Amino acid sequence: MSGLPGGVSVSHLRVYDWPAPDGVGRAGSGSPHLHVVSSEAYVVLRGTGAVHTLGPAGFAVHPLQPGTIVSFGPGVVHRAVNDGDLEVLVLMSNAGLPEAGDAVLTFPAAVLADPAAYRAAATLPGDGAPDDEIAAAARRRRDLALEGYAELGVALDRVGPAALRPLHDAATRIVRPFAPRWQELWTRNVYPENEDTAAALEGLFRGVAPHLARGTVSEVDALPAPRRYGMCGRLQTWPTSG
């Protein structure tokens, strides 16, 4: 499987139905976080809810219902809010990078300041652990991210978009060690798509299209259950070439 067109990865998300400590969401809430490199889009399949975002434009609520698509770029903090049976198809750019740690949770500033403390708080028990143990750890992780998210919201109200700068700086420090590996994954999974399109356009400009004779079809099944515990809910995922 070479990945979806354009180097996109896909997952099916059932947003957590765990009540949030701040009472947001009639059915529950995911963990607020941002992506350092990749863009993301929610295609709503079922249920209702919202995506809450914190970005340069401030705080915003984006209602979700079947047929809605909401997308957000790197640096925008987003939180999936479940008002009832919310399920979305998640599209991510840069296949391989989101799976390799591109997301950074909005933990309190003291945790973000220490990469080792951040990793300890963000890492869930291994696959061999009982499901209830993994679920409890994912819920603690979500609740800790909501603590930092509340702090961030207060700061955003007080000083505006500049309040995001400390979070962005901390996220950069946390993921910097992974940049060489990410560059390798991107070069393998995403860059060839751009090269192929550039070559096809150049050929068409000259009146030739040899790429049409090299068309391929690929298919892949979702990874076996159980769904893993993601940032915002239980995820069904498909393998990427990375």
C-alpha cells in the first residue's frame, strides 16, 4: 500500500464518551492537542458534536453533524466534543508523521517544560496491558490535557494569540529529536507524490503522458481490532507505508 492520494492517511474515530471534568459535551470529550507539521480534517459520518479550536483567530466552536467537514492546520489546538454518538473519518496529511508523534497534548506548562515528564504523561501502557488499564491511562491523559487547555484559554482571553507562543515553543522542543526520522518518512511517503505530479504536468506540457501506462490499483484492510486509544477517541486505523 503506497498510501492514499497525496500522501494522506486515514482513520475512523469514535469520539470518547467519557464525561469531561469541565462539563463540555453532552456525551464526552477528546483530548485537546495540536499537530506540529501535519494538517487534519474531520469528515463527520454519524452523530453530533463540535470541534473547539484555539488558534491565531482565537477560540472558535465548529458544529459537527453528518456531512460536515472541518479542517485545521499545524499549530491550531483542537478538541473533539461529543454530543452523541460522534464518529468521524479523520484525514491527515504527511502519512507516517502523525503516527510517529506529530501530535502534542496541551498539558499544563510545568509538564510541557520537561520533555521527559511530557513523555511519561503522554505514553499509554503497552499493547499487552489490560484494556481497562489502558482506558484509565488514556482518560487521565485526557484530563491532564484539559487542565492545560483551561490555562491556555484564560491566557488567550487575557493576551490574545500571543498566549499560544509558549505552547508552540514547548511543542517544538518536545518533537525536535524526531525531526530526522520524520524527514525520512516524508521523503519516502509524501514527496514522491509531488514529484510524480510535477513530472506528469511537465509531460502534458510537452504533449506526452507516459505515466498513464503505469497506473496501479492498491487495496488494504483496516488493522485488526481492538481499536486503539487515540487523542480524541477509539481509532480504527489502516497501515501506511511508513
